[in-house]
Amino acid sequence: MLTLQCPYCGVMAEETELSAGGEAHLKRFGPGSSDADFETYMFMRENPKGVHFERWRHANGCGKWFHAARCTVTLEVFGTYTAQTSVPPAELLETIRAARPGFKWREFE
């Protein structure tokens, strides 16, 4: 079972206590954007085999949204961080690079 630590309340929560919110760090497009940009934002999602950044909500706890970095193949969790963070923390990226040499995901290399 997937277990994530909520960065707000510090609780180690099993996936039954959490709600998945999809991919993290999406570039949002609003009024005035092209149809192609808005379509990409609405429908195009990564589904990597490997490290992925996701949004989660501690639904049966503090109720707050947070981000998690985990491997979709092994369910290895590299870390969690607050949802207000616009890019993954540098130390988390270093941890991922140490475990997965050559890691690349979008602009986070």
C-alpha cells in the first residue's frame, strides 16, 4: 500500500486516507490563451513509467493538498512537499537523481 507523509500535519497516511489529485506542476492557461494551449492544459497528462510528481489531498486528516514525488513502477516515495511550492525542492530533486541517474521530467532535470 502506498504511504505518504503529509507535509502539513506530519502524519504518515495510507492511500485510503488520501485523495489523488492528478499530475502536479501543470502550466495553467486562462483567458486569452490559444485553443491548443488550453486543450493541452485540459487533456494532456504525463503518465510516465518512473518518477512522477503528483497532487494528493489528506482527505481523512488535515484536508490540505500537497505534492509527492514517487516512482510509478516501484511505488518508491522520494518525498512530499507543500502544494504552494511551484517547483520541486532542490534537495528532493537531488535525492531523485541519486536514486535514478539520468532522471528527466519536463523542465526538472
